[in-house]
Amino acid sequence: MSRHSLKLRLVAGGIVAILIALGISGVALVVVFERHVSRTLAQDLEVHLKQLLANIDVDPQGKLVLTQTPVDPRFADPLSGLYWQVGDDHGQLLRSRSLWDSAMELPADRLAPGETHQHEAAGPGGQRVLVTERAITLSAGGKPVTIRLAVAEDLARVSEASSAFARDLSIALVLLGCVLTLATWIQVGVGLHPLIALRRGVADIRAGRIRHLPSSVPAEVHPLVEEVNALIDAQEYEIERSRGRATDLAHGLKTPLAALAADASRLRERGERDIARDIEAVSDAMGRHVDRELVRARVRGHSRGNAAASGHVKPLVDSIVTTVSRTPDGGRVSFENLVGDDLSVPLDRTDLAEVLGNLIENAAHHAAGCVRITTGESGPSLVVEDDGQGIEPALLSHVLERGVRLDERGAAGLGLAIVQDVLDAYGWELELSISELGGLKAAVAPRSTSIEKPSRRPAENSVPSADDAPVGGRH
């Protein structure tokens, strides 16, 4: 897929958005989970603190007494991560076995009786603990005693739980990202399908299968379809005007050329043969160009919208062979029509007759005794061969190059030029080579789209000058 692909850009943008969204979501979920674990930890400490409050007392001598220790076994395991500590304002201190020989360093804040504080502090063994503490006042021998109770737990539990959650979450987010990426790819493909259909429609218009783009498209694409259809209509209108002007011009030249030929005939009768011959040569050359322009005017824009096959080709070839056989050149050669019975090509029947007529007539003019018309080796193609002298192999590649004037060699050259014009209008091409019969092999087939070929067609409005150099052999 090209880096300029719209689909690639949309998918890449979607993937970036998915990655950003999943990244932010992952961080947010880990933070929320960590806060949830911290709240759960604080609630557990509240329970342990209440157990201490229920079992702490002061005897008549003012000594702190714990009637029952909290039931969690971690309080008896040294450095287990769960600790309790009870002290009074006279320096007495009771602590859990888990603290071993150390004591928790509580902040020097003053607690009002019954007030609970939570904060982080340094614990034994370099641990960081969450502390929940409360101050109460008891009476000992009629004297009030302030007691400070604290329960703490190692915050590593929160970190470990958060890390485990982050690992599990990352796996889930990766899977979710893959699913979302696939969904994005499908969504973009579905969203761009109307553009793909639009491209196919344009290709169908160019191939002549349809005349306009279908209007049953999504609302976002509908304005574009309307503009393209309007552009096609405007182009058809201009083509029709151009065809009309070209036809009018060609027909307008017919009468003066006829008059010029009549003048040349009168000059010849008067004995001015050289002048008459020069006038006739110029008149014939101009007449050939007029005929070519008439063909161009007919086929220009005619192929689009007329892509229906011309019907079976073999009967058309038989008809052309019958006509050419009545000419002096055709009467001296034999014709072999080996075209398949079911072959049909997507050319207008009149235009196909123009192509085959010129090729067969040209082959008959230069054949020694045989002209063969066959079906090409692949696809809907046709081949016309003769057993004449052909064209020199060194000149074959130059005969149909752009700028080479085929119609300077007389009627035969004009025939190949007309064939090329008609085929260009349909996206077909004419290829010349040496035939197995010894003469020229002319093959017409759809132009290959896999290899970009240079245009061999002269400019539409160029008129060959009289001093254009002829190129090629006798065809």
C-alpha cells in the first residue's frame, strides 16, 4: 500500500488515536486501582484499630493492659508488614511482636480524643507503611490518661497489587488494541468503499460500459458524483461540437478539391501534363488527409458509451473479403478466414469494418498470392498477414512512432494511419511484425495496461506538411 494512500493515513491515524486512548486509559485504571487498594487497606486498618480499642485498658496503678491481642497472625510474625502499637503520655509502650525490637515513629501531631488520623510513615526494616492512629482518654485512679493507638501496614502490598494489575491490564489492552485496529481497518475499508466504487465507475465510463456515474451513493459522495457527471456531459457537448466542426471543415474541402481535380484534368487535356500531375498529387494528398479527418471526427468520443461487442467477427470478415476480392488486387490473391466462429470484440461494427477493411485491402495490395486473417493468441485480438515482401525488420519499430507520417506513402500508408486512429479511440493498438508467410503481420489487440507505452499518435490537429519524410517500407 502506497504511503500516499488515504486508507493507510486513516488507519494510521486511527491506530495512533487507539494507542493514545489505551495509554491514557491504562494509566487511569492503574491509578484508580491503586486508590481502591489503598482505601481497602485503610478500611482493614480501621478494623484492627477497633479491635485494639476494644481490648485496651489501664489498671489502678496506671499501667497499660491489653486484654486480648488482635487475631490476625501477621501481628505475631516479625517484620510481617502488619503492626500495632499502643502508648500513653507517661512513656508506656505496648507493641506487636511483628515490630520485634523497634517502634514506629509517629508524627508529632496532636490528636483530639476520638479523632482518627491516617498518614504514611517510616516502618521497621526500611518499609514505608500506612498508619491509622487514634487518641482516647481513660481514667486510672481517678486521673485521666491519654492513650495513643496506632495500626500500620506495609505499602508494598499496594505496590505489588498495582504492578500485578498493570501487567494483567497491559495484556488485556494489547488484545483490545489489536481488536480495535482490526475494527478500524474494516471500518475504514467500509467507509472508503464508495470511493472504490466511484473509481470503478470512472473506469467503466472510460471503457464505454456506462455513460454516467450511478447516483445511488452516500450523501457525502453525491456532490462529487454530480460534478463528475456534469463534467462528462460538458465534455460530450464539446466533443460533439468539435466533431461537427471537423466534419464541416472536411466536407467543405471536398468541393474545392473536386474542382481542383477538374482543373488538373483540363490542364492535362491542354498538354500541361507536368502542372496537372503536380496539382493532382497535391489534390490527392489533401483528399487523403480529409478522408482521415472524417474518420477521426466519427470515432472521436464515439467509443465511449458504445462498448457493446460488434457481434461475431467472422461474418464481417467474410463480407469484407468478398468486397476486396472484387478489386484488381483482391482478385489475384486467395483469402483465408480463420477467425473463430464465436469471436466478438468491443468495437463498434462500423469502426471495426474500417479497421479490418484497411488492413485486408492493404495486405491484398502487397501480397504475392495469399492473405490470412486469424484470431490472436490471447484475448479478443485479430491478425492480418500476407506473403508479400513486408517491411524491413530494422524499420518495424519506427513505422508507428509518434511523428512518423504513414499517410505520406499513398493509400496504403493512409490505411494504417486510419487504423491507428480508430484503435486509439477504443484503447486498442496496432502492432506490426514479420509474418510466417514472409510478408507483414498486422495485429490489433487491447492496449496492455501493465506496461506504459509512449503515444504513437500524432497531435489531433496537426496536418502533415508536404516535406515530411516518409519512413518505412512499402506498406
